[in-house]
Amino acid sequence: MKTMLILLTLITSVTINNELKRKVNLIKSKTDLPFELTKDIRPCRPTIALNSELKDYLSFHAYKDIGGRKKIWDHSDYMTCSVFQRFHINNRNIELLDIDIDLPEFGRDVLITIDVSGQPIDTLEVSFGSSLINGPYIYFKQYKLNENLELYVYQLIPTLEKVIECLPGISHAELQRIDTRYLIDENGKFVKKSETRYKPQTYDINVLSQKEYNIWNGTETPLDTH
């Protein structure tokens, strides 16, 4: 009986991986590097849904707050888990995808690496934000990816251990910027290389919501890098 269950699990896994590989291959256009996730490209909605194929590998949540401490789930038809970008990379042994998890007024992006058989290797959250505060979408986490598969993740977090929910009416917030550098290695793993923290400051929400504003454009004072 135990052997039969193991066999069924393996068959199911292979079937799911094959379907994941098939759907990814439907995306003929690949995104060249370097790449920056900005507000300009966010309205370009993804088209290939992977809800069933990735349900065992990803948590389909977004965040109700600025710091990413309060998760929100939506299991209705309004939630989508879709391929946002299929990147063109030199490593032929892996696929690199940006998976968009989209809920009404909230969003989140996760990078995922997949091997040639369709088996997920590793995942990393690289973006989240909301349009609930004052209309325009605001990123509280963003990323850049270059040709050498160096990944830079930029985030704003509250300076106090408290939850600042994304609610209409917020005008300012005391936040700290954190930049984290990763390298995607030849095996498809996300390897953290360094982290830089900046001096906390008061951010104007109206500035953060400007279309041209990106976290990496800030002029914050660096505190330390490790």
C-alpha cells in the first residue's frame, strides 16, 4: 500500500511538472536582460495561469500592509497566479520566470527557477505593493535583474515593529530602505550576497505613488553593508 502511494505521488508530480513545462513553452517571447520592474510595465497583465501547477510551491498571498507582515489570501476567481515574464538567460538548464500573484488592489511577484523537466528549483519574493492607499499603485518592494543574473531587491519597511495597513488616508510613513543583492547560481538557486541598510526617514506617500518613482531612485543615507 505504501509503495502504491509513493508511485501515485511520483506520477502526479511528473504530470504536474510536464504541464508546467508545456505552459511555459507556450510563451514564445522572452524578456531580455537587464530588466527593471517599474510601474510602467505593471499594467501589462500576464496571460498564462499556473494556479494548479504551482499551488504546492508558492503561497498565493499578498500583503495588506507596507512592511509585508500581514498576509491576505483570496481563493476566489479574482486571484490570479500567472507568468508575468519569461526571461532570456544563457543557462540552458533552467528557466527563470516572474510569477505575478494578483489580488484586487494588491500584488506580489515571485521569481522561480525551473529545471528542464519542469521541476521547480527555487523561489524568491521580489516585489509587492498596493493601489489601495490613494489610487496609484505603490511598490514597497521592487527588483532589478542584470545579464549576469545578479538580482537586486529594494524594499521599504516600517521602522517600528508595528503593522501599517495600506488604507486610504495615509499621508506619511516612517520607513527604512533595505537593498539586498542576490546571485542566481548555475543550479538555479538564489544566493544572498549582501545587504545594505539606509538611515530611516519620513516618506511622503504622494511621492511614492508617482509613476516615475522607484525605490532605487532614493537618495537615502547608507548606514551599513554586510
